[in-house]
Amino acid sequence: MSVQAASADFLQAMAQSSRERVARARASQMDAELKSQALATAPAPELKLSSSGFDLIAEVKRRSPAVGQLDSRGEDVGARANDYALAGAAAISVLTEPTRFDGEISHLREVTAALKGRVPAMRKDFLVDPYQLYEARVAGAGGVLVILRMLEPAQVAALLEAAAELKLFVLLEAFDESDLKFAATLVRDYGPRLKLLVGVNCRDLSTLQVVPGRLETLAPSLPRGVPCVAESGVESAADAARLARAGYQMALVGSALMRTGDRIGLARELLIAGRQCG
């Protein structure tokens, strides 16, 4: 099997699992009712980026398919998110995918309650349907992840239309130059209507391992005029500095923050290093 086919298999398996979750949820609550709740939910805090030139999306996730278990089952995810905000993170990413990441939508609710409106939370999942954006907004989220490679253009458009209506920011996730060209088109078409970020994930989806150098290789292809996010493989202050020099304005960091014994200290180190080099 080719690497590209293996990557597609992983994403399509996750997409199918996501569709099944939507079907189960929809059986108990229809779209119109959930959408009405979402539109009536108190606004999330705005995503505000620092004038210092480099920001952090800090992630709460219980498990990584590449690394394994990252926390104890009893950990207070709200307390972790609170520490991330205290350290200066611009947003908190929350994994809600249950089959490979041990996530739950309840984690998003716990995080948004703990943050008390200081910074937004972002639902990170393999989203395929606007229904999941309504779920995210009801849970208090201010943003969502959209994986471009996993979706048809019409599906991406449906998600972005829903995000605009719900006033959610969107992190568009890319893996290669083709994805980045598509992202640039979306920034052009939707940028005036909603807050967009463009991220590059440097993980090989066939092996789930980080691909050294992918973030720098793709940096010249990053869209202009939109904050760009380095995803995966950011472990240290040196990594943050290197990626800031390459042209990234933000980093999304999960596993390194989950594994460290000093999550506030590491988050601050990443921000300082990125801002000194950005």
C-alpha cells in the first residue's frame, strides 16, 4: 500500500467514525433544535493574537495514537486548560474524538467552564458535518478544526458557512502544497466573513510519526495575510524559535505539554522563544 493510500485510509476511517457519531447524536436531537441552542449560547471569547508576533494554541488530549496514553483518566481537564491560559496561550484545543484519542464532548464543556471567558476553546476532531459545529458551540467552543484533505470542497464549504453563522474561528489543516493552495482560496473567499487560521500538520498519517523538515519545506507556500500555525512536532523552545524564523505565527502543541511535569513553564518557554525570533 502506498503512503498516500495509507494516509487516505486513516482519514477516511476517522471520517466514517465521525459520521456514525453524528448519526447517533442526530437520532436523539435533530439539527434544527441543536442549531437553535447553538445560536442562543452566550458568545465565546474572541481569539486575540499578541502583538509580540507568536502565539500558542495549547492542547488538551488524553491519548495520542502515536504516543499512547498522555494523562490519567481522573485528570481535571479544566485545571489543565486553566494553566495553559495562565501561561499565555491564545486558545485551548480540546480533542473530542473518542476512538483513538479518548476524547469526549464533555471535555470541551469542562474546559470552557474553567476558562471563564478568558480565551476561546477550539474543538479538535475529525469534523464532517455542520451538526458537529452546533455541538461545539453549545459546549462553549469559540473555534473548530477543519481537515482539508479529509473532505470534499462542498463539505468544507458547508462547515465554513456554519462557522460563519455561529461566529466560530476555523483552523484549516493542511498536509501538503495542494492543501495550502486550497486553503489560500478559502482565505480569499471566506476571510472577510470569519476568522481563519491556516495550519500545517507535519505528521505522516500512514505512520503517525512526525516528518522532520516538513514545516520548513512548506513554509514558502503558506498563504499570505492569515496567521499560520505549525502543528505537531513542537517539543521545545528551540523548535518554537526555528518555526517562528520559518514564518509561522503560531504553534499548536499537545503531546509535549501533556507529558511535561511543568506545563506552565514549558508553555511560557515556547512563547518567549517564538517571540524573540518572530
